[in-house]
Amino acid sequence: MAAAVTITPYLSSHCKLPNPLLISKLHRLLSPNFAFHKSVRRNPNLKISAVTMMPRKEIETPSFLERKERGSLRFVKYHGLGNDFILVDNRDSTEPKITPGQAVQLCDRNFGVGADGVIFVMPGTNGTDYTMRIFNSDGSEPEMCGNGVRCFARFVAELENLHGIQRFTVHTGAGLIVPEIQEDGKVKVDMGKPILAASDVPTKLPPSHGSSVVKADIDVDGVTWTATCVSMGNPHCVTFGQRGEENLQVDELNLAVIGPKFEKHNVFPARTNTEFVEVFSRTHLKMRVWERGAGATLACGTGACAVVVAAVLEGRADRNCTVELPGGPLEIEWREDNDHVYMTGPAEVVFHGMMPLPL
């Protein structure tokens, strides 16, 4: 604040001069917090008749938070059944705002924000509304992510201030994906057709059902497991247990030990996501997942889709199932009329944040 000082000539009949000591004290009172014209001190024939307070017109120093914000990355953290992601508004550029190495640091759960991946909302490609890219927590870039695309849809709705039922087209590394936000806030996603040809999954396991790998044997550390291979735009190896095993108990698995051995097995040239499945009924399945590039996660949308496709192909389940994951259930339908797989599940905001760059 600044002081506006009104000064008038002292015209008393006795021509008394104002007390210089009083003026000096007033000057010290007003300075340095208030501006005071030095001419008052120099000219004792002037009288101070009024003092008013006015805002100081000088440039304020930016606060600590304002200075930090200028070189920071804004983001929103979401999760889909515990599969968590850092969502970044990248609509102004076709290049991600951070590098894969920076994504690794952001995803670190001890020294960063903590997440299974970083997802970028980018301008549409080939006529789509948006493009989705994702960096895994290890810096690799997958083709697509089912839980991630639900979070993507909710983030777009927040960015665009959209409400109610919303549907848009998204270009991904796995092709066109169409999420639709429902009235209850859940997101239903048309995941497209499953890819079953062994060479396209890809896997080097020999086809056992036409061009597909269904209930084939795979040797992992001297133990024979059965596997059905499915791609939902990204590769999946689905197993219901070891050869001769009636029903796998997924909670008894040491996923951290067995998961990487499937992921990096030499029959999967692009590595693979692996789903271990327990069958409760023809409409109720339970799975645990080891994700390529992310490890054990609480949920995997494309994995749940692959599980239902594999269960149908092996004759274990119907085309409409509830798939139970550690983070909660997903509803999966593999339609016979158009061969498309549909996934329905939640996506929730965790928090809004900001991280300084470079990391």
C-alpha cells in the first residue's frame, strides 16, 4: 500500500511553521512501507492536511508456488480398479511433453508421483477425436491399455467440461478404440475384434486350433502349463493352470517369480502380458495379471478381455462374464454378431498435481 499525502501551504496569521520534528517522525512512520514525497521535509512552509491509503503500484515478486509452476508439468492422477495412471493434457502437440525416462521417474512410487504409466491426451489422427499414447512405468510404450483408456475418457470429459453420456473416437497403437461414458459414470469401451492368429499376436508357439494357439503346451522352468494366446492390440498369454491341473488357485501363485518368466519367454518375441485364471462359473472368472513393462498390477482391461476370449475358446465360459481382478470387477462381453469385445468398468480421479521439470 502507498500513502497519498495532501499538502497545502501553511497560511496562519501568525505564520507559524510546522514542527520539523513532527514531519521527520511522520516520514519514518510512512517509510519504507509507504511512499512519502521528500519535498515535505525540504519545505517547512507546507502543511500536511490529510493522509489516505492507496494500493502501491509496484510489481510484486512471484510467490514460491508461482515460480515453481512456471517450469512444471500439470497432471491428474486416475485409477481404474487400482491400475493407476498419470494423465497429461497434450492436446497442443503430437509429441509427448515428457520423455520415457522422465515417465519412469514420475511413476516411481518412492521418489515420484507413483503410477503404472503416464498417458497423454493428444490431437486426433486420421479423423479421430483424440490420440492416446502411454509410457509404462519402465519407459516402454505399449500399443494400448484397457484400464488406461477408461481413465483417458474421464480425463477428456474433465478437460472439455462434458457431462452425461459421452462418446468419442480414440486413435491408439492398437487401432481405433471407442469409449463411451455411461450415465452412472462408468466407461464402456468397444475394444474391437480380438486377434487370434499366432503370427499376429505374436507368438512362436505352434498353432493348435486353425491359425490360433488354444490350450497349447508351454514349458516354463521345466513345468508344462497350458496357454491360449490372444491379442487385444497388445499380446496376452492366458493360462488356466498347469497341464493336468483341474482348477488354478490364483491367490496361491507367487506372481513376482512366475510372471517375469512368462513375460520374457522366448516364444513371445514382443514379450507378453500374462493372465492366470480361476474359473468360478461360466459367467464368473477370477484373474491375476503380470503386465509387460509394469509387473503385477491390480487390474488390466485388455487382459480381462483376453481372458473371456480365451475362456470361450477353451469352452470354459459364456460370452458375457464378470471378471474379478484384485482391484475389483469388470464386465466383459464378446459379441457373436460383430466379433467385438466390450469392456465396462469404473475410472476415478485420485488427485490433481504438478511436478517440476526437468526431473
